[in-house]
Amino acid sequence: MLYLESFSLPSANMQDSFLGGIKRTCYTDFYPFRVFNEWNPDDIQFAPVTIFYGGNGSGKTTLLNVIAESLKIRRGTVYNKSFFFPEYVKLCRYDLNWLYQGQIPESSRIITSDDVFDYLIDLRYLNSNIDNKRESLLSEYTEVKYSHFQLQSLDDYDQLKKFTEAQRKSGSQYARNRLMQNLKGQSNGESAFMFFTQEIRENSLYLLDEPENSLSAEIQLKLLQFIWDSARFYNCQFIISTHSPFMISMQDAVIYDLDEKPMVTKKWTELRNIQIYREFFKEHDAEFDK
């Protein structure tokens, strides 16, 4: 499914015209003006899965945020925009699928590394409270189990149930029955993957900024399959900034190489970093047979 079909960045002439009216003595930083000039991009054409590939400092995150701000797409954590960011966004143009002219699905959103990080912090806070509650329940278990309890009236019924359960169960069983399962048993990578599966819904556009962060190679492959299935079967569209070889290898994805100037589309096997990975493993191939 395509919600966003194309996106146009302002030309160098458009930017010069705007900046010509600014008093140069007042400002020294015009970011993101002129960041993308060397790319000389025509309209960026999108597929169900589109990837912005590039090394650190290539501008892929900035481009993703420019698109997100232009579409007024929902976000979680705040993006630290510059003073001129809104003015740059006003000069951008985009085309939506004719079925969605003027709007995109409300459930669409941009997901950044900060969103995932905040989610992991929330889980740790939750687990900390669970651990504190568990210690309290274990103390309660010991006190109840070894008390000399006698039923005096119906007011003691709840205490009787606790006493009976403490006699039949171990301390961990007693506490477990009164607590939700502790999420700390999952690694950061597993929890991050769970975050994506919770946030990504059908019939929506998603902008993902380096989703591979915190994920092992195995879990990156799981996320790759989840994204591909969401695009193929659940009418989702994805625009992803990444330099992960696993994400880049996604079937039928359109890949823009932001390390090239001007920016061009490439097969994932043609990307420079992928070639480096290939040469590295070829050099060490004999070691895998030992």
C-alpha cells in the first residue's frame, strides 16, 4: 500500500531566495537549509518499503524528520528542531495516493530510537516496582506461614485464605500468584522488538529511524520479517533510515544511497558498506570451517 507517493525537497534557488531575506548578522545556523543541496534530488519516489541508507552524518535522520514534519505525522518523543526547521518544511512538497489526498491515516507515526529507549526505561521502572512488591509479599508469606493463626470471626476469612495458601505453596509461588509476570526476563532487544509489534498497526504509514538499535542480528531478522509482512499483508507503508545490512536486504525495498552525491537508488548488494562486509567475511571464511 502507498500512502505517500513522492516527496520534493526545496531547490537550491528556492532556499537562496528565502535566505536572501534573512539578516545574516542575526543568525549563523540555517539548518536544515542547504543540507541536501549536494544530492540534487528530483522527487523522491516511494514504494511500500523505502530505505534511506547512509553512514553517520549522511542526513538520513534529518530527511526522515523533514518528511514527518511536512506530513504532520504523530510522534512520541520531541524532536529538537532548529529555528529554521519549520520554514524549510514549508518549502517541501509531497503527493499522496489519490485515495488519501490531503491526509494520511491518523494511526501513522514516526518511531525513533528515543521512543524505544523511553519504552525500555519505563519497563525497568515497572520491574523495579514489581521487585519491591515481591520482597514485600515474601515477607508477608513468612509472617503468615509461621504465625499461630486462629479463626475468630468472619472478619478473619481473608487472613485464613492467606494462611492456607502459605501452608500449601512455596514463597515464590505465593508471590507469583499475586504479581504480574516480571518483564525483566526479556532482554533489551526482545523488549525493543515487542515495542515495534505493539506500536505498528495495519493500514498506516510508519517512518522508522534506525530501528536496528538495541537489536541483535537474530532479532533484526525477526523485525525485518515483521515489517515485510506488515507491508505485504496489512496495508502498511514504511520509510526507514538505516545502515543495517539486515534491514537493507528487505525484499523489493527501494533503497536510496545517501552517501552518493547526487543521491541515487541502488540494489542492496551494490552498497559500499555491504561490499565491505562481504570482503571481511570472505577473508575469514576459512575460520568458519575449523
